[in-house]
Amino acid sequence: MLAAEDAPYILLMDGNIEGNASQLLRMLTLSGQIINVYGDRNTESPYQPTYKFGGIEEQLVPGDKGTSAIDHVFVNHAGNHVIDNITLRWDLVDGHDHVPIDVDLNSEVI
């Protein structure tokens, strides 16, 4: 992904670790080598929890017991240009452990 230069790369993952708790992810995002798409577009709450042990019934609040922000969408700079929007789909959680994430791509850029 880092060697791709002008080719857009998008990495979606259940990292099982929060981005700010991983030394590697923290170093890559702070150095600007990769971009946390949700955090880049939601600066007020860049580490919105997307997981809750035992299932989700309503929108999660940072710091709630059993919650964490372990689902990630990372891109290189070229990948950031092809993403129009990222949406956490609270309307689809219905007791699941993870919040579905929609990533809308700009087809004109691709």
C-alpha cells in the first residue's frame, strides 16, 4: 500500500486493536503514510467505537464498557481522493457486535 504511490489502495479491516493503541498504526497515521478515513472526516470523534462485546442496540459512546474502535478503513493518499463518504450504519446493527461501514467511492476519479 505504501509503495503504490499513485495507485489508490483502500484497506478495510477488523484490526482487533484500536488505532491509537497500536504502535504501528499510530506511527503510520501520524507520519501521514496512511490515512484513517473515518478519523480524517470526523475530527470531533476520530475513534468512534464500532464494536461492542455482546451486541449493539444503539449508537455507541466512546468510553462505554465493552466498546472499542477496532474496525478501520485506511487509505494511501491516492485512495483518499476516491472516497466520497464513509458512513457508520447504525440502522443495521440490530444486535450485531460490529457496526457495518459504508464507503462511497467517486466513480469519476477511478
